[in-house]
Amino acid sequence: MILSFQCQNGVPCIWAMVETGFVEEERSFRLFGTGHPIEGIPKDRSLYYIGTAQQSQTPPLVWHLFEEAKK
């Protein structure tokens, strides 16, 4: 389960709760900056919004994280 998406020490990070007794599964994520087009998503896939994080630098950056999954 994804708990949070934030910047830690200037680096975008995903925090997740993991059940150690379960079989591992691969998950795909896409990161987009504010003002950039969301392109290249295959027609059989959907994007599910996870969260937004701000990276403090000059100029500041705002990132939006989505999980990519089959429809």
C-alpha cells in the first residue's frame, strides 16, 4: 500500500507499507512535472493519481506521481 509521496532531503520519495510474507509484485509509476504533457501511455493502461511533491530548488519543481496499471 502506498502511504505517501513527498520530497526527503530534496529527493522525491515513495513511502509504502509492505507485507513481508507476501509474494513480491512489480508496480509501475510515472512522474510528471507541472506544465509538462502526459504522453506515451498505452491504450490498455490507466494512470491512477498517487500524490504531489514539491522540490525546493531554484526554480522550484512540482512533481505529480501516478501508478500505471492495466485497465
